[in-house]
Amino acid sequence: MNATDIIDPPQTIDTLPNGLRVTVISLPHLHTGAAQLMVRAGSRYEDEATAGLSHFVEHMIYRGSAAYPTTFALNRAFERRGGGLYAETSREVTSYLLDSPPESLPALLEVLADAVIRPGWNEIDTERRIVLEELLEDLDEDGQLIRTDDLARGLAFGNHPLGLPIAGTQESVSAYTRALVAAHHARHYTGANCTLCVAGPFEAEAVMEVVTRCFADLPYGERVIPVPAPLPAPAPAPNTVAGPGFRYVRYIESQTTLNLMIQGLAHPHPASGAQSLMLRILDDGLSTRLYHRIVDELGLAYSVNATPELLEDIMLVDLSAACAHHSAGQLLEEVLGILTNLRDHPPDDDEFNMARQRLLWDVRASLDSPQSMAEYHNTCAIYDRPRTLRARAQQILTATPADVQQVAREILRPERWTLAAVGKLTARQQTTLQNLTGASA
């Protein structure tokens, strides 16, 4: 497959007078559609006192609006038209994704607009209880955080907003007032901070007419700017030991969970294609390096994953697995051995070509999913990275095995990672993990 095999669908891009950027992707071969609103709202724009506010606002959007004053009425308005609303808050973006029968799109967009522009702020205390229950899932019986990705980020970024948990803390959520929640919504839910993408068998002109009418009352606002991500520590001098972070939390369960968080390349970056290929070589199915070695050959874990998180100015990768307590040291040693091997040796042609082919297949397959199309183009829009699928394919095709190794040399080193371990480990086992994590680059 080459870049010319990727045929970009027609796309129409416009900006409403209130600053809302709208993208319409025409996919006439499909029989379903999707619409996604992205809002620049997440933990990246919060502090310890306001931690979790973006996530809480997302929850409150479901609590009713001016036209649909109860949770039931709002959900019924989506579902009786054949659609459904799926919301998620990340560190930088809150997303509202609609699936839609084509004929229901205008009505569903009207309901969505009313929900996000005119929330009723109903039953805040009830929703607070729900969120506090959600937070308990990440705490032990003493109220100690046991969610490994949050622990790793807190260790890496400290008091920086990137170190905050997305859902907040028991203390911050308990202190929310109606005025605080409404003010956070007013700051972030504006045309300057939102993008909307509609994908499916739609005529762009008709969609733009509906969007313009439904979202006319969205205020222009002012674009929020995240606090820049701190730069990773420089590489150590030769023959010295790096000083990465390690955090252990004792938690009595049947397994110990490890999360090695790696700070990837800043974005945008000319080597982004090579970085994507590197991650595919590590984790993209049962025959790739991590799963084959850790699970198939050694039986150290049931699964192991390398999950990327794309942010405004950095890529974070969570490499995670759970294992028997006594196996934690061996598991980490094997994982670091896989990373070191990729740093020291370029992938062979067969492995590289498979990763590239599978990545290109995924790019092409996204044309069959209106949800994937909406998310891809909306992400490009909210991060101001206009990009066609063909350009994405070209970025992948121009990368070489040597480029993959170069990226691995740059980011797979102790100055760019932190390790969080949650489980039941002896002092000796903890020392083993700490020593392994800080091995010389």
C-alpha cells in the first residue's frame, strides 16, 4: 500500500461567527453518521483546588438542559431519535460523541447544542455523590490513591496540571459549588474553545445550516492556553546513573500492577510517524514484542499494553501490566530489556513492514467508521493540525527502520520515564524495581 491508495473523503471546513470551527466529512457510502463536539476542558486547565471540574461539568451536562430539564428527559431525547451521547473527559479535551441515523442528525444536533450551551445545573449534590463513588474505585480502604497511571503522572509532573487526576480528588469534588461549576463551564464552553466534526452520508451545506442554527447561542469566549509541559531531563553523562522517579503503594490484592510512563516526542514533530511505528512494533497484537515475550514465552502476565496519549505538546505512553507479586522484578527487567533492544538495534525488515502495513490498514479502515473520521479530523482541528489521511499515510511511509531506532534512542531512556507499582512487595522487591528503573541509559 502507498499513500495514493488512501483516498481522502470530501471535507468542508468553516468557522461560525462565534468562533466554533466546524468540519463536515462526506461519506456517502455509509448508512450511519456521527457528530463529535470537542471542548478544551480537562485537568490540564485546573489546579489542586479545582481538580476534576472539567470531568464534573461533563457529568452535569447529562443532568438536563433548558429544553430537557431532567436527566431522563435529556437521555430520552437522544435515544428516541435512534442516537446516543457518549462523553469522556481527558487531560486536555472533553468529548461529546453522537452516533446518529442520518435522518435524525438535525434533531440530535439540536438536543446536543441545548445540553452543552444551556445546562440546568440540576441535582449537583446527587451528581457529586456519584463522582465521589467513582473516585473510590481508585482508592484503597485508607483513602490512598492506587491508580497507577495517576501515580506515575503525579510523580513525573508534581504540582504541574499534568500531574493531577482527571476526575479530581475527594477534597476538591466535595468543595464544588454551583457558582464554581457554572464559571468553569462559562470559561471553557465557548466557540474559541470548541470544535465540531460531523461525518457520514451528509451534504455539507445542509449540515452547516443546521449547525449554524443550533450553535448560534454558543458565546465566542477566549481560548484557554495550557501550562507548557516541563521538558524531560537531559541525558546523563556517560558512566552515570539516571535518577528517574519510582513510587510504590502497598495494596493487598492478588497481583502487583506496574505502570511505566514514558514521555514521548513533543508535538508536532517530524518523527511522529516513526514514533507511531515504534509503538506498533512494541504493542500491536499477539505477535509483537511485548505480548510475545512477556505473555507467550514467559507467562509473566495475562496481558501487557503500551498505550499512547496525545497531548497538545507531548506524547505520553503508559506501558502497563499486572503480575504475581514475586514476578514484578522479572517482569520489569524483561520489559526494559525489550526497550533497550529496540534502542540498540533497528527493527528487521519483516517486523518493520508488518507494523507499517497494519498502521496503513488502520488509516484506510477509518473511512468505514464515521466515529473514527469524526475523532481524527476533530483532533486535528482542536490542536490546529490540519492533516489529510494521505498526509498521515505519507508520514508513515517515509519513516525507516533507522528512524524508528533513532526515536527509541531519544525517548526509551530513564530520564523520560517514571514507574508506579501498586501491590504487595517486600522491601527487597521494591529496591529491585527502583534499581531497574534507574539503570544507566
